[in-house]
Amino acid sequence: MKIRKMKETEIEEVMKIEQQEIYPELTLEKIKDWMKEEGLFTPQCFVAEEGGAIVGFIVLSPYDIRGDELLLELSAIAVKQKTQRQGIGKNLLNTSLVEVRKHWLNAGFKVTGLLIETCTDDKEAIAFYEKVLPFFQKEVFEKTWSDEEGIVFYFTSFLVRS
């Protein structure tokens, strides 16, 4: 398996995975607009490729900046159903974080942490994050939405000075 930056020509393929695994209501126009955002808050997308086919992706975006410190947000992560539970999501997360942190360090910013949001009823996502995040703080906000669904926030700090 290979983890690499997504090519612009792969947006449609990545979108199909996102529609199947996360947001069926997502349109190609919405994802193209989002992925083509320019400036400091441009998202970075990586794909997992196996046998020449994209089997998963991750999008990391700047969430907030203070001085030379930057907080990232995991905007999206998905792995095709038939290839889940094979370590692809963990590999996507770990590899992309290393690359994105290098990118921002070269741009003069230190990445201080990663913010992740999921729904309280998404037990698979919760289990995944709690398994793959090395250390985290968790906050749960029950019944956030009218359908009684809540939000779970995870925060992983990278402020351990090296």
C-alpha cells in the first residue's frame, strides 16, 4: 500500500469513496470547490493506493493559526468498505500527519494539535479514533441536533517539545 498526495485528476474517484462511506449527499461541485480553496487554509488530501486503485483518502485542513502555531482539523477520512480493518485508515492518518507537519514547518509554522469531530452515533468512527490516536482529550456534546444526535470532539496535542 502506498500513501501519497492526491492528484487533482483523482477528485472524482475520491468523491465516490466519500459518497459511499460518509456523505451520500455530497456533489462533485461541492468537493471540487472545497478542494480548490486557495490561501493559507487550503486543505491537503492524501490517498491510499493499493494495486493501482485508490482505496481510501484523508483530508487535513488548517483550523486555526496563532502566531507561528497552527491547529489542524481532520476534515475527512474514509476507506472503501471492502478494505476496512486492514490498517489503511491508521496508515493514512499517521503518514499524512507526518507530511503535513513537515509542510507547515517548512512554511514557518509549528503544528500544535489535531482536532477531530464525529457524531455520537458513529460507533465505528469513535472506535477507530480511540484506537489509532496515541493520546487524546475527548469531549462529548449529547443531543446537539434536532434528531437527538450529538457530537464527539477529539483533540490530540503535538506540543510535546522535542
